[in-house]
Amino acid sequence: MGLTQWIYAIVQWVLDKLLSPKPPPPNAVLSRPRIAVIGAGLTGVSAAAHCVGHGFDVTIFEAGDEKNLGGIWSRVNNTSGLQIHSIMYRFFPSLQWASGYPDRQQIISQITQIWKQYGLQDRTKFNTRVTAVYKDKQGRWIVNDPSNGRYDGVMAAVGTCGEPKIPNIPNQEAFQGEIFHSSHLTGKTAEGKKVLIIGGGASAVEALEFVIHTNAAKTAVLARSDKWIIPRNAVVDILLSLNVFGEETIFSWIPEGLLRLFFYRDLQDLAPTQTGLFTGTPMVNSDIFRQIRDGHAEWLRGDIIAFTDHGIRFNHRAKGVPKGGPGREEEVAGDMVIMATGFQRPSLAFLPANVFKDPYTPPNWYLQVFPPQEVSICANNCTYVNAIGTVGNYHIGIYTRLLLMFLVDPLARPHEAWMERWIDMTRWIKSKAPGGAFDFFTYSELIYWFVFCVAVNPFRWKWAFFVFFGVGTALPLAVVRHENQLRNGLGMSKRHS
């Protein structure tokens, strides 16, 4: 073990000891509020562990069987791994990463370990697809039907990656080679083959990992548009996520210029000129440029026309020409085609219809995850569109603890009107963002949202250490009991905002 890895192991040990909630003893009877967690992926398992660690009861509902534990990570290739450094992927305090960039097996192992450590085996219902969440006459949540129990809060954790998205491309049946989706490559090999990757997003990164690991002869990425690519470097990725405004600013040319100068270098034709860095999720990959410079790969901008017997008919567009615009038609030959076309977004249609009323529809919710109409619902990690940062970090626990705070403390609970005003304010602040206020954010902007949420209401101040660090539940709960006694004594049982 090198010095850097040894220091990292010590840091992880300290974080575990300071911030991990204590697992409940076997057969523990946990208290209300009781939370229904929809989805047993990374987010669902983490959120459920936080709940039981703080003494609150949960039930996890998972549509698949136990093989689906871990969500999207249970379905991707064995060659897949983190592109960002694991210091930015600490979805639970007790995580002990063995490397800076863990692979799929290590990630699944950590998720499973948390699931078992916090006794969630007996609190998980597999093969239970959630189709409806609704309230009973007492205002408690029912999941599918009353036989599944009643709940005080709902944590939707279905993620953003569902079934593979496979486009219908003309003449596909004529292709003489192999065609795979980027998530179905385990057990396959591209050794000695010319591989065509259709798509230029995160799924293309997964495909590139595969072709590099299996020694493809040459690779061509066929992308419809230019996309920002940033290096696989923890310092660079953290610095980029520090843009607290969460959008393009007058200073955005600085990181964009530095990337062109030091990362793109001789490949500046591939750098976007019409879209800013802080408008969409960038690719995180340091291999593609090296592969291009070594002559093992090429990046082609244009439109897919149709398959041919031995490749793809492609409209190769010049830089700046929009999608579907004029270009040079050519056949790009290949032995294998990988559809790096992403995944269908899982539906949130099981949530009650009233949370989808314009203009406050996802992702335009309070803190992006709480529908103003139902503050006892938290759609954790399944409403975002684009971001610079990570979906697998501390915010999972913060969102979970905010939900718990809202449920147990009436004075800390936001009123629907104030939630809507915060959404309106954020829209106004980011009115110039091309995709809308909530279609893109950075991790520092997310932290600002959390700080604002706690600071704006004095009754939430007592919860600050609990919300941000997961410590100190006894004191705020004791204060809440005294506040409730005082309010009841004064006849003020109505909820305040």
C-alpha cells in the first residue's frame, strides 16, 4: 500500500467513526416516522441505512429480485467502474474504498455490506414493483395496498437509469457483425476488432472501458454533438464542482480555456464552442484522447443514417453544423457496434397525481426532490437531469435527514407556499440558464441549497448538526417535545412553516 492510499484509508476510517450511525441491534423495534423506500439501489440502501441507524423504521420495496440489489451497478459490465475519484462517491460514511477508482464488483460489495450491516435484509421486499402510493383517511401512506403497511414518509429512490435505450436504426438486420448495448458487454470481447460506438455520453465511457480492456484494434465514437470531456482527476473534478452558481458565468471561459489548453491541446476541434461547460453533464475520461493521439480511436461528429453490411452509413458534419445539417456521407466500417445510447428514465408515475401539477413538476421541486404539495415525499437522486459533481455522495444522507426532520418537527416543516417561493426564487436567480434552473446544477450549489434551507428557519437550527453530519438527534427531539407541549398548551396545534 502506497503512502497516498494509506492516508486515504486513515481518512475513511475517521469518517466512519465520526459520522456512521449506529446499526440497530437484531430484532430491534424501531420508532416512527416509518419510511417506505422505493428502490434497492445505491440511494435506496443508503437512505434506508441512515433511517434505521437513527432509530426510524423502514421498508424497502424493490421491483427485482436480490440480484438487483445495487440498482444500475448490478446490471452494468464487469469492466465498468467509477470515472470520478471515490472521495466524491461516499454515499455512506462507513464506506472503505480499496482504491481511488473502484470497479463494479467493489461498489456492489460495499452496497451489500451496508445492507447487511444495518439489518435491511428483513426490511426489504423483493419482487415488489410499486405501482401506486396514496394516503389513507388518516393521512398515512399506503404502498400498492394496505397489506404492505402504512408509512409516514416516502423515499423514492428509483434512480435515473432503467431499461437500456436501444434506438431503431434502419437496415440494422443487414449488419454482418455483432451489436450490443453498452451495458451488455460482460463476457464479450472486442480483441482485434474495429468497434463503432454510437453515442457520446456516459454510456460511451462504459463502452470505451470495454474496448480498452479487451484490446480492440481500433475504435470510432459516432456522436451527434460535441460534448465536454474532462480528465479523470479528483482535483480538477472537485474544482469544477465549486461553481456555486450552477450555471455559465462571466468567468466560465477560465476553466473552459484551461481545459482546451492543457487537456484537449491538439484536439481542440473536439471541444464544444456552442455549449458551455456548465450546461450539461460532461464525460469524465482520460483515455479517449490518448487513444485518438495513438491512432487507436477517432471521434466523429455527425448523424447515423443506416447500417450497412459492414458498418454504418454516417453523415459526417463539420464543427458548428447543427444536428441533421449538411455534411459528408461516408461508410464507417466496423466489426462490432456498441449502442452507447443510455437508459430509459424510470417513471415516477406511482407517486400521487397532485405532485405533478404545473409549474411545480420535477425537477422543479423544493431542493429538487420535495414536491411542494407533499413534503413527506422525497425523490432522492431520481429527478436531476444534468450536473457536475456526483450522484453517490453525502447528499443522499442529507436529503434523508431533511425528510426525517420535516416528519418529526412540525415547526421545521416547510409550508407549500414557501416551498413554491423558493422554487420561484431559484428560477429567477438562474433565469439565464439555457436548460432551466433545475436542469443543471453543481455540487457546491447543492450544498448552498441545504445551508439556505436550514438557515432560513430558526426552528431548523437545532437540527443543523443532525442534517449535515448525522449526529445529535437526542437534543433536537427533546426540544421538539417541549415545543409541542408549549404549542398544545397555547392551543397552537396547527402546523407552522
